[in-house]
Amino acid sequence: MNKLILTDVDGVLLDWEGAFQEWMESQGFAHTGIPSYEMHIAYGQKKAHVKALIREFNNSAWMCCLKPLRDAVDGVKMLADVGYRFGAITSLSLDPYAAKLREENLKEHFGDVFEFVTCLDTGADKDGALLPYKGSGMWWIEDKPANAKLGADMGLNSVLIRHEHNAYFEYDGVTKVDNWTQIANKIIRS
């Protein structure tokens, strides 16, 4: 298990936010320009309304076509080349077809590097999915501060990919990085 890296997907491997912004614009919603992980703030809409829009987006055919985030392809390849495999834990959707599109999208960009892709409900907490790895010291890559903190508190080697919306976050046990090259170098040197 020491060669397995646990990772979130959206905002870590794939550019969910960029695709969501494009989709929202196609639906007639403009971004406010406010950098926020909370999409209802980013779009100046009621929270329940945006939650429904996110669920619709996550269950759509758009899940086949998300682009990789920054240098994720290169960083994952660096790690795969030295024997690492990945386990994805993503709060995407419980729809099996959305999950299939997610798996195909990941495979298209990253190849056959995933031991598993676990799709939780849209916006679901990751406590239960991470519980089997508690105390293992495994690497856990995230972009949501609460999930990075959760990983650190569960005894995982927690890494937060920096975005404008999470740059403020500091927590003992969570390492912040700007890209996958930094992640790969850190893991390979450990």
C-alpha cells in the first residue's frame, strides 16, 4: 500500500472549475469574479440553486471532457514511472453513468494508473472513504481545506494544491504546493 497515492479529482487532477464556469456561462450565469470554493458565492446565487446546478453539471456529459489541471499529467506520469499507483476519491455523483464518464476522462488523460475511482455523492464528505486508510501515513492530495485537514487528522500525509480560494489555509500536517511537479518531487524524495 505504500506505493498507493490517494487523491481527489476535481481541482487536483482535473480542471472542474474551468469547465463549470464554461457550462454556467452557457446557462446564462456570469461569474462574480470573487474567488471562492463556494460556487454560490462565485456566481452570486442562492446556495440551494447552485447546489442543484452543480448536481446537474456533475451528472452531465461534460464529465467526459474535463481538461487536466495545470501539470497534473506530467506529475502523475513522474510518479507512475517510479511505480506509484493512484486511488481517486471524488465527490462527483452517485449516477453510475457519470462515474463511468469520470473514469474514462481520467484514463484518457492519465492512462491506466488508477487502482480505483470511488465516486461519492455530489458534495459528500470524505470521512468514510478515507477511514480505511486512517493512520497509514499514505499520501492524500486535495484542494478543499476541510478535506486536507481531515486527511491530516486521520494520519495521512496530506497535501493541498494551492488555488486562489484556498491560499489562506494553514494547518499543521497539511503541506501546500502549487503544482504536481512539487508533489512528485516531494513524494519521490520521501
